Amino acid sequence: MRKLQIEELGRLTLEEYRKAPRYPMRLLLDNVRSRYNVGSLLRSADAFRVERVYLGGFTPAPPHPEIHRSALGAEESVDWEKVERPLPLLQRLKKEGWQVIAVEHTDESQLTWAGEWGEPPWLFILGNELTGVQEELLAVCDRALEIPQYGTKHSLNVAVAGGIILYEAVRRLWERGYRL
């Protein structure tokens, strides 16, 4: 076994990436505070070819050195949009047929790998690092997914949670025959 060199990874250029197909999923970052978390989530969105990332509420937006530091340029490849008030966006997307899914512990949340997600396209809401997803947004969600945790903490870093959800989403899409 040997580690692959960067030239062997089949990396797309920025122009190729912008023209490449995307998986039918989007992210809404709901009042995420940390610019590093925003950058990390943009980087994961690039890796999993997310259609779009919405930066909701006071979530910071590029350009910013801290976002760039963790995004490693993904702020240039990923389609993102600043949305001051995410509730009207969610209502519109639901009318367009999007499944709105909170990544949150709720009284109705299902385990990520065991829950029913509904048919894509999927919009995943990732909440604030301290307070999670806003109640007004939870009220319009079709479902909530939780990532099981077995330690003394009952939360993960939002960027880590986002990566887990995107991985599981692509795995489920592959099971349904979606291939890029």
C-alpha cells in the first residue's frame, strides 16, 4: 500500500467542478457562529457535491481569512447564499418538493442510519453551536435526524455533524442509484 499523490486523486479544476453535476441536497447553516465551522462545512459541501449552502441568520459569509483557512478555497467552488431570514426560504423550498430535515435531538428525531428520510431532494439544517436549530425552523421541518452519541456529551461540533450527515446522505443516494 502507498499513499496516493495529489496528481493521482482525479481532482477537478474549479471550472470542471462548477460544471459537474451535484447531489440533490443542500445545507442551511442556522446561526452558526464560528467562521472556522463555516469554512469546514463549505469544504465538506465541496467534497460531497452539495447543490447549495445557505448561510442563515448571523452565520458569517465569505470572504474572510478564517473561513478561507478551513475551507481551503471551497468558498469559491460551492454555491452559497446569505439568507438573513431562513423561514421564508424553507417554506418556499418545501413547496418546491424539498424534504426539510433538521439535524437535531428532538422528541421525534430518528437515528441517522435508521430513520426514514423521505425522497430527495433534501435540505439539512445544521444549528447554532450552543442552541441548535431554532424552534421556528423546527416547526416547518419534515423530520429530524440525530447522530447517536454514547459519551458524556450529547452534541458534536457542527462541522463534524455536517460531515457525518453528508456522508450518510450520499451513501443513501448511492443505494437509490444516484451516481455522479
